[in-house]
Amino acid sequence: MSGWRGTKFALIVHPELRVLAQYQTLLSKNGVTTVVARDLPTALLAITQHYFDIAIVSSQLSEAGDGWPLAGVLHLVFPGSYIGVLVPGADLLTLQSAINSGVQDVYEITQSPQSVVRAVVAAAKLVESNKPSGHLQ
Amino acid sequence: MVRKPSLLIVDDEPNVLLTLKLVLEEDGYQISTAGSFAEAEKLMVAVGNFDAILTDLWMEKEDIGLELARSASKLKPRPVIVIFTGYGSPGNARAALGVPVDYFALKPLDVDELKRVLNRLVVANTAERRWQS
């Protein structure tokens, strides 16, 4: 599902403004309306105010690993949406956190925002096409 | 009468199978067990409609639990899929993420956490099934 005008909404949560700006620009070029948050309270507020089709969350907001519970909340609130997490390295425990939080994929922070957005937009389209018809999410 | 949620537990170690069966039966689930991938596939066809499938990763072959998870993910309605393993690696965890698996647990299992997570996932999945029908 998208906004009632067919607009897709994305939430980007990252502590660095520079990174948020990069993702916002790239997603906007792909026709996605983007809401950004630098911290957990702002992200939670945004979740109460929009329906997000896509979320990209840093696994580290104010301390290591505190992005995972947020990703889990996003999965519970928007179960049909695409959630990607930016991680320092995709080791076993990171991937376990991703699965157990209901995240669709993880992207290493060394990857360029361009390649992440390309992958996210393609994957979100796939998630959308796999949704059952008549499902309200 | 309320139907008990049904689980299929798959592991080639009989002790693990028996322990999980006893623990989860006590938690109110109706349990079927299989000692191999092949046996589990037969049960999925014969019994079908499990609320959750919990499988070991390594049985007859390395990472064969992933094949079972892929088969289970195609079932309609889709059951909750849990993989547990003593041989977790970034490779098989990434493959599990791609299935996708709902929960990935490393052995030795924390049984209390497994019970809590399973309850949450089964309740959510049942609600979604009702919503879709």
C-alpha cells in the first residue's frame, strides 16, 4: 500500500544529517516521499503520523545496536513494508538480529547510498507485488 | 473449543526432538515431529496447515533446513518458520534472511525465549490469516 495518492513514503533513520540528506535526495529522485529522523523519539513520532512503505534504519543511532528494536517496531506496525538496516558488518549475530527483527535485508555502511537505494527500491517493488490482493496493508 | 496451535518440529537428534516436544506441549501446542527433511516434507503434505514449523539446519545434509524453510514459505497459509542451529554462519544466516525465516536461533536453545517468541509469532500469524480470509 502507498499513500492515498499513490505516493510511496519512506522513513530514513540515521544519526548523521549528511547521510539523511543523501538518502532523501536519492529516494526523491525515485518518486519516494521521504521523512527523516536522527533519533529514536523522532522516528517513533513519525511512525505515528505516516504509513511507510519503505524504511532504512541505521543499526546504531545513539549506541551500538539500538536501531534493531526500532526495525522490529517498524516490522510490527507496517508488516507488509520493506525494511532495510545499515550495519557496520554483516556477521552472524547481525544477520540473526535482522531475521529476528523481521528485516528484509541488511546493507553494510561501506556500500554507497546509490547502490543501497537502487536495491531497496527494487526490493520494495517486489514486496509490493507479492502482497495478497485485497490485503489492506 | 479453541483449537490448539499445531507445530511441526524437525531435528535428527531424538533427544532434542523429545525435549522440544515435551516443553512446547506443556505450553499448549499440538506437536508433530519429524527426524529428517524427507519425513518433514511428507508430513507437510499429509497433515498440512501447521501454524509453525521449527527445524534444525543440519540434518541429512548441511543447511538442509533451509530447503525445508523454502518449501514451508510457499505454503498457503504460510506457517511461522523457525530455524535453530549449532552451526550458524554468515552464509546460512543470510540465506535464511532471504527465505525469509521468522526466527533464527542458535544452539544451545534458550527455551524460555523460544516459547515467548513462538507465542508472539503464532498469535500474530493467526491474526493475519484471519484478516486475509
